[in-house]
Amino acid sequence: MPLQTGVCDPWPIDLCCELPDGTDQAVVERWRRVASQLLWGLSGRCIGPCPVTVRPCRRACLASSPLTVQWGTGGRWIPYIDSTGVWRNASVCGCSSDCACGELCEVYLPGPVFDVVEVDVDGEVLVPEAYRVDAPGRLVRTDGGCWPSCQNMVEPSGSPGTFTVTYRIGLPVDEAAIAAVSELVCHLIKGCAPGACGCRAGRNVSRLSRQGVDMEFGDPTLIYSEGRTGLPLVDLWLSTVNPYRMTSPSRVYSPDFRPPRRTTWP
């Protein structure tokens, strides 16, 4: 998948703090975007579904078989040798698995797939009942038809002879994530208000003594270097969703896998 530099949409918030008097809604929205971006990065860059449109290629049995033999070009079935050395007939539309009695017509969508927004074949949008998604990211045709074996990549999406899938990738923003981003938004807003009792307060102070009371403050640079914020609810959420402090989702690459095409410009 192409590089994603930030969240597609700011996360929803449910503020449970008293904002400084005169705080404008535009200020709240600005810091909501900032907090969403920060927590998206700290949580491993996988929270928050983002839409992506791809033009996939249908998976064929021969693409996954190490030993294959093919002769002729006609007919629906292609003979091949499986991993156990047994001759089989492969359908040009998907492959049968250990738990399937027939052939599946499917394409692979890099994920995690949150949901499918639209499937367009030859300029016609299919109804959702015509397909389903099986983990990991297999879009399976269920209406008796099959996905196109090829398409005209020169034509724009939605034209005759094209095959386009629009889906959302990422994990949902649940109640815990909403609570975490709300706490961070409150903290950031208070840090910019007159008197600054939030994120800018005492940022260079490590120890304070006054009237017989000694107070020691944590070094914020150490907290930030560990991928934490110093806010209890935010850090509790981060330790839950990203305990190993991953900077990006894990991925497995194969030289035999042909990813779907995605137009990035214009």
C-alpha cells in the first residue's frame, strides 16, 4: 500500500473537561485534528479507517503453484501439479481450498479491510449482496458471477472494461480511542490558553521547592522518547493497543504477489 502520512478524518471526541472561557469551536477542531494525528502515529498508524480505491487483478491457481504445466489457451480448466505432486485441474477463477468443495472467484485486497464502499465492474456498481470479504482481505464473488480476468487500465475507473474496488482500510476508532483523544484535546487546548496550565506548564522544571514542600516532575523528553504523553488515560490506551511501541503495521512481502493497481496522480 502507498505511504499514508496521517489520519483521513479527525477522530470523534467527547470532552469531559471545562474549557477556558471564550474557547472558539474552531480552536477545538484544530486541536482535535492535531490530537488525532498524534495518537494515530503513536498507536502504530493503523487506527481510523481510510478509503482507498484499487483496480485489482484476479488471483489464479497457477500464480500460487510452484510447479505448473499449461498447454493450449482454450477451455475453462488448466492442468497443474499441486505441492504434493498430484495432477489437478485449476479453474481460471480462483482456487479451491481444503474446506471448499468448489472454486472461489476472489481477489485480494491489502488490509485490514474495515468495510467495502463500492465495487464497480464495467461501469456498473454491484449490490453488496453480490460479494463478501473473507480474512485476510479476500473479496469473494457470491452471486454466481466472477471477477474480470483482465481490464483496460488506460480507461478511467467506472468505464466499460474496468474493475474498481473502493474500500476502507484500518481499524475502527472505538470508545477507548475516543476517550484517549478527548483527554489529549483537553490537555492541548488548556496548554494554549492564558495562564497555560496544560502542556506548556513547567516544561523546563524538574524540581520545585516552596514553603517546605518539594515536588519533582518527570522529564517530558524521556516520556516522549518512549512513545507516551504523560497523560494517564492516553498512555493506558496506548499501552493496550500498541504495547510493543510499533511505529507502523507489520507487513509480509512476497515477490510472487502482484498488488492491485492504485492511481495516485492526477
